[in-house]
Amino acid sequence: MEINLSSDWKEVLASEIEKPYFKELMLALKLEYQTHTCYPPAELIFSAFNNCSFQDVKVVIIGQDPYHGEGEANGLSFSVNDTVKIPPSLRNIFKEINMDLETIFMPTSGNLEKWAKQGVLLLNASLTVQKDNPNSHKHLKWNLFTDAVIQAISDKKENVVFLLWGSFAQKKGLKIDRSKHCILESGHPSPMSANQGKWFGNKHFSKTNAFLESKGIEEIEW
């Protein structure tokens, strides 16, 4: 499996991609993609990185793994391809943006590439999944790689906003240096969590922009 990773991220993660586990992961992935239908398409596995350079990272949103339905996943957490129906979690994200920023715009596309281009790293803990089989690549040790990504951002950058939605993302972000970065936590935007009152009203989008503005960093156009 080719490591289709942009040169700046390759440089930042150079020691990680030379580790035995990562080489084993790439071999295992090659076999998975040959023997099963997997998402996203192989060329989009590292899309989160290739749409948001290390230098440009302002915000990190951590998801669990890609959508597992046909044609949905595009390599960005919470994001789907243009023609796909907007999933419930993402619809709740858009609803919160509307309430938080007092807008009434509901996007017709769930493709979050425009966020990525502004410096939002849309990072899934596992970058791949088998069709119709959620969390099916958890055993491939993607978590070691994505933990290293988070650690590199924490160590080598300052004033990044980490949006940790739900217990999974919060555990994933435990080692982030909170003296250097802004951590915002809430329930997950999934219907189950949102309907229990753990998502709506978190105001993470205005809080993110207020923090960035306070540090002289250009805000995100959500």
C-alpha cells in the first residue's frame, strides 16, 4: 500500500512511518483492500493530511472511523462525498453551528473539505474501514499512528484548538498539552448523545473562533 502522504506530514511523521508496526499496517491494508471492499478509496486514506498541511493546522476534530456505506467516506472525519445524504451526526453539527453563530444556512453537501482547506484537521482514529462493518480496522493499529499525529501536533505546535466530542475522542486527547492548546469537550453529535442534551449548546464553533482571534490567528469560516 502506497503511503500517499504529503511531504510536510511525511517529514513530521518520518520516524513513525519507519516503525515496524506501520510497515505491518501498510501490508495488512494492502491485503484488506485486495480481499474486501474498504473505505475510503485507497487514494483518499490520507486525505485529512493532504487537505490540511501540518503548518496550517489550527483545529483538530477527532472522529472514530470512516463511514462504512458505499460512496460515503472521503478520508475526512464526519465528512461525506458531495452527493451523499448528510448523516445524522453531521446534521447535528450543522444545527449547532446555526444556533451558535445565529445563522440559518443548512448545507446541501456534507463534504467538509472547505474546513480542511482552512486548517481543520479532520482526523479519524482509524483511517479505514470495511464496507458495512464499523470499527473493523481497529485491530490494524491505526490508533498508534493517529496517537502519534496528535502528539506531534501537541508537541510541535501552539494554540491549536482540539474539539473532543464524546468519550472516545476525549480519551484519545488525554496527552495533549493543555498549557499550550485549547481543549473543548462535549458530548458526541450523534442523535443518541444529542437527544440526551450532551451536544446542543456547546458553542464550540464560536469558542474556537474566539480563541483563534485572541491569538491573532484567522478564524474558521464554518
